[in-house]
Amino acid sequence: MARARGERLRFGLGLALVVGLALIGLGAYLRASEALAIPGAERAETARAALELLAGSLLGLAVLALVVIVLTKRALRAQRHSSRLDPLTGLYGRRLFHELLSEEVAQAARYGRALSLAIVDLDAFKMINDTLGHRAGDRVLQGAAEVLRASVRKSDYVFRYGGEEFAILMPETDEVAAAVALERVRLSLAEHPLSYGRGEAQVRCSIGVTAYRAPESEEELVVRADRACYAAKRRGRNQVVLERVVDGEARELSLAELAPVVASGGGA
């Protein structure tokens, strides 16, 4: 419905633009005809008034054309994103994940900006599907998506990565700040039982997070975030694990192990 309204608005503005141009042309023709019929100085004055009218009208139409262009660009961007939404959860899908990750990695590499990536995996989700059924599992995934979306900042992106896995892209965020923020996400999910129709399921998650390190590729960034997520599961699930470089060596650290760094306000 919103898309249809947007299309009607753009059509109306475009029609107004065409009609406006036609009226300007007609007005300029009529004023020019009047000027030709008037002798001497009056002719010059009438012609000048006609030119002023024409210039003012063209300026107004230029503003209207700019509005049409801006609205069209916004509509195309929204259409691009909506066409890549995951149909079950309404989150961004995997295709858009790779597109936005590529853009953010390019920005981070070019300007030296911080960028963190997290992989979120729902713990024991297969048991929910096996015991409650896939329909209940779908409801749980929808509820988890809502909690994740509500728990992150407006500047973060949340994606359905595949199955019971989600990805969170966090621009302008170093790895330690990301780990602290993701702990709040983990707690939020653990504290919100998810309805599946006939009851509620208590769902927890394992989260792996890491930060971009130039000049690595986006694929390498994803592999490291994935590895941190597996480490969180291997360590007992329901926790956040950060993959970071310590003394020149990549290590996987729990939030407890990061406590001294967090307390000191240290980052990447």
C-alpha cells in the first residue's frame, strides 16, 4: 500500500511538471504576442515582465523536478532493500548482507573506520523444531528476529544469515564496544520468552564477534566471526566470544576475559 502511494505521488509530481512546462510555454507565447502588439518602451517593459515570469516559473519547476528525483531515488533504494528482505523474519536477507558488508568494508578500509561483525546462533534450536514442530520453530525465529532488531542501535544492521543464524553488522564500532553491546543483546534474548502459538520457548544464543582488520577481505572477516561463534558454542553456549589479536596472536576471549580491557576503556 505504501509503495502504491509512493508511485501515485511520483506520478502526480511528474504530471505537474509536464503541465507546468506546457503552461509556461503557453504563457511565454501569449506574453510575447502581447509585446509584439505594443509600440516602443511599453513593448520592452512587457517583454521584460514576460521573461521574469518565465524565469520564476522555470525556477519553481526546477525545484519540483529536484523533489521528483529525490523521491524516486529514495523509492528505488527502499525497493532494493525490501526486495532483499527475508520473507520469514522481515530482516535483511543474506544477499543484502553481502552487499552492505562489501560497502562497509570498503569504507572501513578507505577511511580507517572501526567495523565489527557478529554471528548469532540460537542454541539448541533443532530441539525446538524436533519437539514442537517446524511451524513453532518459524514463530520462534520471528520472535528472535524482533528481539534482535529491538536490541541493537539504529546504526546497526541485523540480517537473517541462514537457518537459525543471524548476523549483526556494526559500523563505527570497535571490537570491545561491540562485545559489550552484544552481551546486552544476548541478555535481552535470554530474558524474553518467545511465543510459538501454543506456549512460550526460552531461547538463548551464542554470539561470535570480531572487528575488521585491513587489508583483509570481507570473506576473511566472516570466517573469523563464524569461528568466534563456534568457540562460544564449544565453551558451553549462551555467551559472547570475541576474536581479537593479543600480543600479535589471534585469540578467542569471553567477556569475562575482556573485563580488564572493558574496565580500562580499551578498544581495538
